[in-house]
Amino acid sequence: MTNFIESRFNFEDMQHWEKVLFFFPLFILLIHIFLQISKKNRISLKLIFFLLIFSFSSRFFYPGYRAFVFGWIAIPALREYRREERKPLDQQNFPSLHKKYAPKTLKMINKLEGIFYKVGQIFGARSDISPSIYQEQLSCLLDNVNPKPYKFIKKKIQNLIPLLDYIEEKPIAAASIGQVHKASYKNNIIVVKILYPNIESQTKSDLKILKLWSKRALPSLNNSLDEFIDVTLSEFDFIKEAKRTQLIRDNINIEGVYFPKIYHELSSKNVMAMEYIEGESLLKYINRGSYQDNKNIIKKIFEITFHQIFILGLFSSDPHPGNFLVYNKNDKLIITPLDFGQVGYIEKSEINKLALLMKAMSTNDDDVLYDSLKAIGYKSKKNDKIFQVNYMKSMMDTKIRSDVDYLADFEKLNEIDDWTDVPKSFNLISKTITTLSGICTLCGIYDLSFADEISIHLSKIKLPD
């Protein structure tokens, strides 16, 4: 809470209207004090109190407005869905509610932007955990986020502009926390990733809204949401992201995979500069690709993820389709991972345990899987084997059975038991795998197992003891 309050008073990131609301009452206050002293009149303590309260409370008007916009859709939706759940099964009509609230949800996300884009991307990529109507409505967010006007972000790059040959005012891409502009530096075509003004404090307040809502709407996902919050709040330092990207570029060498060069001398906390790659987004590629071509490229992404987790111990926890570019070079398909803002780390001591878990899932050995979960540190209230094993199969693999309703099964599992301890790094690995599962479902590929592919790669190397 303290960090959130401090973030609301970061004057450098205030928008013009926010500065007016904050400073104008203070200006009136100073005039009042000056005039009263000069006239030797009594200073109005009530007026001082009112002006100070208005000035400081103005810093919370915008978060309050955003909470209102969210609640205007979310609260009635939750009430109607809960009412529908209480009806007899033969009278339930969830498709009508999905049809009613899916477009409203998309409209709300486009209005609020920011972190709500990222939440929308999660459900837009996962037809297995979100109703198909929601997935269809929200999938546009995977590659179509509204950018900000150049004047809105220009202040963030004032020190950078003199160093560049030029920078294009029209962005070539936009995301939840920033946008990307094409530029030139010493005759090299580059891209400049710019953090939006005030986005950090805005995200902190939005995450509090999501946290409060999830306690009522999705209590079973509270642990996952906590990790999502932690990793999201680590995105607001592009210097760290540049270093992580450089580390991955230096240590991962896979045929058909290229990591762009980073220009560290141009990068700062709010800006990251990297080599420009001419290509199309993975989403556009898979929308026109054949089943086998898509399957091959997803296998390549699995291989990238394998190297990140098992070789480097540093991995992207947000590998959605908008974070990859695809292009041809010398008649060979090349894939470029782009975003390492959200990452997870895994200790060497945990890698062997994860390898055992993956092999157990691949061989469908429930006993070894259950034992490996205990060794890793997973704990649930009842330590129910059926709960732990089936939960892990749904959250740590990409193979999807067409005859299973994962949403319904997920709710049933949470009626059996509930997690009490989930290791942080493994929670982020689970998030990574479920995001990859989303790519599979977008392609209509349901028979590709992440656990099987990882086991194949594991058989080719010797992990450290």
C-alpha cells in the first residue's frame, strides 16, 4: 500500500490535467495565506484543510474512475453468472451470458488499456480455459493494442532524440505498458521501446482492483494471481530487461532462432533500443500457416523454452504470439523472441526436480508425478493425489483432450482440495506452459505435448547434479 501511495505522487509521470488538479488548490492556498497575512486577517483553517484534502485526494480520482469503469461491467457480470450457477443444470444458459458480456469485456479492456490488455491476452489465447465466445472476442488483443500519440511519450525520449538519425512518430507496435517506434542510429535501423508515462502507478492501482475482484470471482486462482502481480511489477525497468535479453542472446544458440542485438548505450529505465527485425508476428503466421507448419514452429518455441529453463535457468513467462516475429532468410524460417519483461528464474537444484516431473507426465506415471510434486514443495490442504496429479496435468502440459471440459473440471478439482504452498518459480513455469498451450489452441493443435517434447530434449543432455 505504501509503494502504491508513493507512486501516485511521482510528479514526473503526471499528466497535464493531473498536475492542474494537484497544484491549483495549493496555488489558491498560497494566495489565500499571502492575502490574509498582508491584510492582517485571520487565516481560514477550514479553507486550508479543504484545499489540502482536495489536492492530495485528486491523486486518487483517476484510480477511482478506473475502478468504477471496471466494476460497472464486472460486478453485474459476476452477479448474473453466480445466479445462473444456482439454477438447475437443465435450466442453465451460460452461452447467452457469454454472448452478452464478451463484447462488453472487450469494450471495457479497450477503454481501460494498460494491464487489462495483458489479462485480455491471456483469455484471448486460451480457448481451453475461457469460453469460446470470450476467446474469439479477446483474441484480437494478441496483436492489436491501441497505441498512444507520439506527443504522449515524447517526454520520455527527450535525451535520446539528439543521438538518433531519426525516429518515426508513428509506432510500429504497442503493448500494455509501452509502444515501439522505428528509428535509425549511426545508419543502423533500430526499434525504440518506450514505457508509457504514469503506467507503473496506474498498473499498481489496477492490480489492486483485479486482486479484490478475483477473491470473489476466481478464489482458486489467488496464488497464481499473486505471482502474476509480482512478475508484472518487475516489467518497469528496461535496463534490467536489456541485460536479460543480452544474457539470453549470448547463451542460447539454436538453429532457426535469432535474438536481436541490444543497444545498451541508448537504453534506460524507460527506454530500450534494439535491432530492427523485418518480419511478421507469430499470430499472423499461424493464421495463414498449415497444420504441420504451425506444429513445427510451436516445437521450435518449445525448444527455445527448454533452453531457457533447463540450460540457462532464466525464462520468459509471457511467450504469447505477439512476442515472436517470424521471417524467411535464405529460404529458411527464422523465429525471433522479442519480450523478456516478464521472466522467471529457476535454481539449479530445482531443474532436476522439474525434469523428473516432465518425464513422469510424459510417461503418464501418476505415482512418480505425485512424489515429484512433494519433492518440489507443492502442498495442498488434504494432499489429495487425484487433485494434485490432475491439476498438474492441466496446468503443466499443452496436450488437450477434446472430450474434456477443462473449465468445469478445474472447478471440480478445486472442490476436492486447494493448494497451500506453490513454489514461485514453478508457478511461473506453469504460467509459461499455459501460455504456450494457448498458442496450440489458436492453431487447433491439441495433440502436441510440452512434456513429451521436453523429455526428448532432456534425453540429449546431461543435467548438472
